Amino acid sequence: MGSRFRPAVTLPILVFLQIIPGVTGQYSIIPPDSPVLGVVGDGAVLPCQLQGRIIPEKLSIQWIFSGSSTESAVATFDGKTPQNPFLEFEGYRGRTEFFPSEFHQGNLSLLLKNVRPSDQGKYTCSVFLENWYDQVMVELDVAAQGAEPSVFLDGHAGNGISLSCRSQGWFPAPSVVWLDSQGQTRPEEVTTRSTPGPSSGIFDVVSSMSLELGSDREVSCRVVNEVLNATRESRVRIADSFFPSTSPWMISSLIILCVDLGILGATVYKMKRSLMETGKAERSRKEAGTERLRAELDFWEARSHAVPVALDPEARPLDLGDAQDPLQVPVLVARDALGAGKCYWEVELGRERDWALGVLRDGPSLAGPHSRDSRHSRHCWALCASQGQLFSSGSGSRLLREQSRGLSALGVFLDSEEERLEFYDVEQRDLVAGMSLGAGEDPSGKFFPFVSQGEEGTLRIRSVPMPVPL
């Protein structure tokens, strides 16, 4: 830029001498070639390079920020006040730094630390040196790359399923592209919403689409930051079992109905009645499919809270009956109490036909969980199998099924906050039984898992693999 005269920017802490245009070719500022890119949380150098021999004691620098609707001072340097030559302004304190050791080389750049979305805009570097003045403008673009997106199954939507893709920590607001197995943009209609944080200005993005039955089951969600030319992507494949099924018989009936519009009234009446019954059956089957999907999602949610359980090898009696029908069962109790909140563990039943497993509550007013004294069923909750029947014990015995065959492994899910205990068929990923827990005499007590010791050997606690995201 050529040498020219400009009155000093109004700042209360600097008083500049009147600048007299004189020497025109002694100094010059090299303008930047392109905008500066700053990543949120990192530092960005705003360049201001002066050509010519510089005496720092005669040098004054002002950095001014110009946003969309505001203009504010950022930082200054005044070589004529050596006791305190540097000054930062509100909003930039502790975030700016000059390079004084490089002033003699003409480097008057400013380091802006911990870049924020609100820092995006134009910065003016004004240089005052003896009777010479000039300025240069630097544009700062701010960007942030967010987290890897996660794809969620939100439920059924007509004959398909609704999917959503969510990611946090982007700036500016990113774009979202849904792709198929070939990497091509999917034809489905997509709805995307980006929400900025109330104070940070960082965007969280949610994008939704419906995947219809018969379409490409492999889905990719790609979030793109065009400023950084950076992407994050997650890919999933949707199994057939998640889709609501369609009845071929009903489709055939509808075709027959269209063909036979001219049939006699009595035949039409019968067909309409048949279709009504078929519709009821179809709705019932869809509702059952929805319930099945919900049960499977509940199972995976419970399994995500898996915890390790180690049993004490010494067996002790536990009373699982009631006053009219006492039932003492030898059991192995866990060494350690379960933590607060939600806990899940799995038990292999093996070849045992008669078994019991569940939790017992221990507190200061009761015998310890490792005591050899018998415990009463009002302090324990269990699922039991005996002579081919499945029943619950703890809040009153209740017959659940006539046959307990077909169960090879059970998942036990304890929600101590909701006071709820649930048992899942691990193979079928379905709920077998659920029961409410009572606080008992001592609500401060803790829960200990237990399993029965049978003729074929003790039921075995097995390790639960880490859950795999959808």
C-alpha cells in the first residue's frame, strides 16, 4: 500500500503525534495474499509485515476488529512508553501477543490465541512510525471440525424406518449428505437442522431421512465443513428385521379387488368383508412388529450397562418361598455390591432344569450377604424355574410360563433408581419377566447378584461383549 495520511483511531490509552506527510517511499506494508483461517480453540497469526528499517522506540501499532455490526480495539503497542508498551482490550485480555523480538525485521503481526467463532471478521493493522502512517486489513475466517456423527434408528415411518444423524462441535453450520453403498447421494428427502450454542456459537447438527422397504440398506451419513474442506462420516447397514413386513396376500387381494370390480354385489360384499378382516390382522401384525422392535431396542439399551460380576465360591442357603410354602435354595452371592444406577449381567443356564437367579438387598440391619444364615425372600427378588415352570419370587410368587425350556442364557438388568429388575432372553433379545423392587426395612442397603447351585453345577456368569453402535 502507498504511504498516505489517516487520523489515528480514537483510543483512550494512546495519543499520537500529528502525522505530517513527508517521506513517501521509506516504508511499506506487504498486504496478505489471502484470508487467515483460524480453528476454534487454536491460535491464529494475523500478519502485518513492514518493509524498511524500524526503530521500536518510535513505533506504535494498533489492531482494530471490524465485525458484522461492531468495531472494537484489540491490542496496541506504543514504543514511546517502555514501562508498559503493550495493552489488551476487553474481550481479548490474555488472548493476544506481539513478536517484539522481530520488530526490527518488520514483523508487526499479532497472535490471537484460543480462537472463538465471534472472532471472525476483519482486522486492521495501523502502523505509526515517526512521521509515517499506513494500514493493512486482514480477514480472519473461523472454522471448527466436529465429532464423528452417530446414526440412530428413531422408529417406523410407514413401510420404512426413520433414521437420524447427529454430530456436535461444528463451525460454521455444516452440510449433511446421505450416501448409499456405492457412495452416491441417496434420493430420499432429507431434513437437516443446525443449532448454535447460546454462548459458544458452535453448531450441533441433526439430519433425518426415511429409509423405505426395498431400498439400498447401506447408509452413510457424511458431515462436511466446506471452510476446512473436512468431513466426518459414519456408515451402517440396516438389517431386514428392523423393517415392518408387508403381506403379499394383502397385495394380491387388492389386485383381485381391482380386477373384479364388476362382480355381483354379493361377491363384492364378501370381498370387502374379507379385506376388512385382513386389514385388522395386518394392523395387529404391524403393532406386534413395533412391539418386537421396541423390545429389542430395550434389550440393547440394557446391555449397554454391562458390569462385571464375581461370585463368592462358598454356597449358602436362601429362602425363596413364603410362610405357607418355604423353599430353601443353595446359592452363590456376588463378592461386591452393584453400583448405583443401571447394571446388567448375563448368566448361562447350561443343562440345569431347576434354577434361580436374581438379586438380594443387604443393609446394616440385615445379616451380611456372605453370612451362612438363611435370608428371607422379602429381601430378595428372583426368577426361578422348577419342573418345567417359570415363576417369580420376591414380591409374591407368580407363575409366568408353563414351560421354561428354550432358555440358554438370561440377561439381568437392575435399575436401582427406578427400583426395577428385568430378565431378558439373550438369544431372542426379548423380555422374559420384570418386577418392581421394594426398599425393604433399610432403603440404604445395596444389591448383590446371586445364582443357584444345581445338580449339574452352578450357573455361570459370562462376560458381556462391548455393545456395538448402530
